[in-house]
Amino acid sequence: MSAEFVYEARGVDRSYGSVRALEGANFDVRPGEVAALIGDNGAGKSTMVRILSGAEQPDGGQLVFEGEPITLTNPTEARHRGVETVFQDLALANHLDPIQNMYLGREIMKPGLLGRLGFMERSLMRAAGKRAFDDLGATVRNYNGPVGGMSGGQRQAIAVARAAAWAQKVIFLDEPTAALGVVQTKGVLDLVKRIRDKGVGVVLISHSMPHVLEVADRVHVMRQGRRVAVVDAKQSSVEELVGAMTGALDGKEAA
């Protein structure tokens, strides 16, 4: 196992017809760190995340997980390795409550014949689900109501906490604070820090430079399908990050 990175992309290529979305792109995340991924629209961020989460396959290059080269053909294979992703659409089932959403596709069945007949351990799932939400600091006001009737901040917190409850190694968060108010945003950013403190690698994709600088340990900057810089967030500034995104600052790949 690699002593430093839990998950890496090395020299990854991806094209859509004549459009090169990624060209020799690199990325890496350490256990227990927040690695931000930034770049202008079309820089390749979303493509990189889809490949690392198993939703798409690269045309070339290599994915390395805990020091071993891997091939992912679908997101389920990534989840089996402890890698979870929260995309912008959240993928919540609006008619289900928070606990049902947490265990959707991962239901705990009763033992023996009852389980084979479809009976679930509802009280066990409810108790464990509430405990998981509480441990992560996700303030869920209503465990019984459908998530479709909840606020944007509540839905975002539920989606992030659900993924964090299952993520053992890495979690990808695609614009988790987009369209949220100040209080709701603080709650999600606090949740990101709690996930990091559990030893999970957090990959934060965001257009908000202040949020990136607040929670990230390292910032990976992408431009035109490549990683052009890696900067220490604690030693950086909004101006430096914007400079790297626009091409005014290059050459910090090894940070």
C-alpha cells in the first residue's frame, strides 16, 4: 500500500468525440485530508470525478487505489472499495424519509426465512441511522417525513451524511454548498471537517474559493483537461487560486 495517497489518477485521458476532456490529467488524495478540486467550467473537474467514482471509464492512464492499479466498470465497484460520491443532484428518493434514504440499496434484512420474504430490520436501521447522522453532526429535524419536503440545506446534509456513513476511504462532494444560505453552508462545511477527522479522504469540488480555503488542506487546480497546480490551502489566497485557474500562475504541480 502507498504510504501517502489513498487514491490516485495518473496520466488520465478522456475524450468525447473530438473534444478532449482530460489529457494526461493527474489527481491524488491522502487519508484524512480535504483535497479541493477547482477549475473553470470545462476544465475537466466533473469528468475526473466521474472516472474516479466509476461512473465513466478513462481512455488512457491509470487509477491507483491504496498503491494498487485498479479498473472500475461502474460506481458499485467504487463503493465496494469504500468510495462514495455526492453529485449535485443528490440522488435522494424524495418520497422516502432520511433513514430510508440512508439504507436505500443497503437494507438490513431479518435473518432466515423472514429476510428472504423481504422483511427488514427497520428498528435496527432507524437506530443505527440516527446514530450515524448524530455522529457526523448532521442536524436532521424530522426523521419521519419525506426528504422531498425538506429545505435545501437539510437535503444536502442528509445526502452528505448518508455518503459519509458508508465511505471508508474517500468521499467526493460535487458543489455541496451551491445554492445554500449562510447557516446551511456552515453546517455542510462543518460536516466536511468531521468526515476528514474520521480519517476519510474528502474531495471537494467547488467554485467558492473562500469555502475551499476554509476547509481544504491542498487545492488541485485544473485547466484545459490537465492538473496545472497543487497548492497548500493554508499558504494560499483567492488571488493565487484564480491566477492558477486562469494561467497567470503555473508550475506548482509538486506541492
